[in-house]
Amino acid sequence: MRTMYIKFSTPDDDARGYYELALHSRVSSFKNGIHAVPIESLQLLEGQHISYRRATDEEVAEANGQIRTPVALVL
């Protein structure tokens, strides 16, 4: 399964798109509105006229960095 990182154009598209993907496909969400979806699922979004764009490499790196580099707990 090939994955693409996307970001929806508006908050309304984000809500509708996430719902459709969760209902009919797979979706993983990251901070700052970045979503990882199977490339095949993009047809679903286009069929529903849900606007999205490909996330930039910098946005993906930042989203992944926030997961892999948690804040250290200082006592």
C-alpha cells in the first residue's frame, strides 16, 4: 500500500474528508492537520469534491518529528 501525506484546504474539508476516509478507507492523523492516506483513497475524496493538497516535505518532517521526539520529562 502506497501512502500519501495530505492536508485539507479548509476545516470543513478536514472534517468531511476525515469522516469519509475513516468510514471507507484508512487514515492516520498527525499534528498540524497532516493525514497519511492510501493513494487509492484520493479518488474517494475527489468523488466527494473534498479539497486537499499534498503536504510539503517540511510539514511531513515536522509532523513525524513531533511524534518521534517527545518532550523530556524534567522532575
